[in-house]
Amino acid sequence: MGTKRFVLALLSVVLLSTIKVMGQRVDLEIHVKGIEEAKGKVMIALGDLSDPQQLFTGIKEVTEPGELTFLLQGIPDGWETDLNVLHDLDGDTQLHINANGIPTEPCATAKVKVSADNPSVEITLMNVLKMIGG
């Protein structure tokens, strides 16, 4: 009878620790690089853009070229999702595109996996129109 209780207690501890790990939250640093102009705002969105209830977002004024760091708090550990970044040069909170559907403002997107072991992500803005010579 003592062995049975020990096994049940051990299983309870394992189950509770698994539940705790599954519910762990991470504060994620996002380093946005490649800011070429000191104007407008950089906006980030972590999650599925079609589901605003599940988005983690941030916005910062750009005062100098280089890099900005965002801190998003309470992100589920192990979550695999999209990171979208826009340097909104004119501050109207919209990504501008040309007639061919090519972004005219620097932007970037990446798949990320949030991890408590590495709570930091780097992403570099790209001026797609400039890259293709438009």
C-alpha cells in the first residue's frame, strides 16, 4: 500500500510540474535593426494578424537611425508564431504599397519560437522597393 501511495504522489508531482511548464510565460525582447531614417514610428505585432485578441504589439517613435528594442511581456513559452515589423515613415499606422503590391516602407516578417531559454529575437527591416530597384 505504501508503494502505491508513493507512485501516486510521484505522478502528481510530475503532472503538476508539467502543467506549470506548459503555462509558463516569457518576457520577450525584440531587437529591430536596419532603421535607416530618423522619422515615423516602428510598429511590431507578434501573433496572427487575423486574430487581434491573440496579438502582442508595440509602437515606438524613431528618433535616430539604428536599432530599437521592444519588450513584450507575458508571451506563452514555446509559442511558434509570426513577427511582423513596419517602419511607418509617415506615422499614419498603415503599410503603404505601390500598384504592384510591393511595400514602399521598410518592413520585415519572420517565424519565431518563443523560448524561456532564449528570450530575445532580432529582426532586420528591409526596404523591398529599394532592393528590387524600384
